[in-house]
Amino acid sequence: EVQLVESGGGLVQPGGSLRLSCAASGFTFSNYWMHWVRQVPGKGLVWVSRINSDGSNTRYADSYADSVKGRFTISRDNAKNTVYLQMNNLRAEDTALYYCLREGRGTRNWYFDLWGRGTLVTVSS
Amino acid sequence: DIQMTQSPSSVSASVGDRVTITCRASQGISSWLAWYQQKPGKAPKFLIYGASSLESGVPARFSGSGSGTDFTLTISSLQPDDFATYYCQQANSFPPTFGQGTKVEIK
């Protein structure tokens, strides 16, 4: 079955760290760019980060309200079909459901054609 | 960043109704727009890309239109499985941004 399964979420104190994982199956993982998007419960979707297919290029949200640059690191292990999001110096405003996404290829480039179910991160003392 | 604004934020409709959701971009995005469907507790589902191209396996009652700044998602005859929240996403410029969602509820 073609799917993405996130894990690693949980409760963490402000200033703490978490590493999210996203295990891919059912497709050739190494061919695809991967992304993380987050959603505050009851709110909209916000793009967080992306990594290209071989892991050599990454980008992060850096607008004032959504900035994770310098705190979050995206990486991947193509041998394990897994993408990661290392989150450091967490803040209350990082509390959200984090989704792993696959970017489509060809005419579906820049769109997200496969999503996981998400893993919940709660930052609170 | 490009702001995406959806309207309405929610709509109540009956099975068989025609439902139209609007998405407006804060600047022109050509046809670089996608629509997604999200049901509670489930992964969002990719419906439409390029403003009007239906993803494989998506029922033909879904259609998309528009270009530039104004786009619509239409469900021609609402089915029980279609009650969900729908999001638009622009892919014209970085970073990708989403609308705030439109919840389609049972009337």
C-alpha cells in the first residue's frame, strides 16, 4: 500500500526538542521530494520544510509568523525510506499536528499528492 | 508570501446539491492551484491540480476552474462521502500556501 506514516510526536516543554519520523512505503521513496506541513487544531495548514530527493537541498519556512529556520532540520535516509524533522528550541506556537507529504512529479510538481495522517506535537510546561 | 482566502468558511448542503467553493489569491498565480479534501482524523486527499485537472481516481462530480487570482471548486451533486473540509493551495511561488479551509456540512 502506498502510504506515509508519521511518528515521534508528543508533549515537550518549551525549549525542548523532538524528532519526527515519516516512514514511506509502496513507492520508490528516493525519487520524490518530501515536505512537512503543520496544522494547529481547528486552523489552517502551514508549510514548514522540504527536502529534495537525494537530501542535498533543503528549505524552511522563514516568514515572521511561521519561522522555523535555524530551529528545525529536515533530513532523509533513502535506505530506510524515511524522512525526519528535528525540532529544537520548541515554542508554544509550534504546537500543531505535523503532516508528512510527498510532492508529486511531472505535471504534479509542486503539489502534494500523498499525505500521512499526522503526528501531534504539544509544547507546554 | 501569497495569501489564499477561501469562501465561505462553511456551507450547509444536502445530498444532491451543487456546491461551489471559492479560493482567491492575493496575487496572480496563473493556474498553479490545487484542491484537497480532509476528513476528521484522516490524511488529506489530493483532488485537483493545475486548477482544473482531476487527480486519478477522483469522482467526476468534482471540478475546478479559474486562473489568475480567482478559482472555484464545484461538486456537481453532493454525495454522503463528500462531507469534509476542503483546502486550496497555491504552487506558483515559494513557499506554498493554503487557504483556511471550507467545511461542507450536512444540512
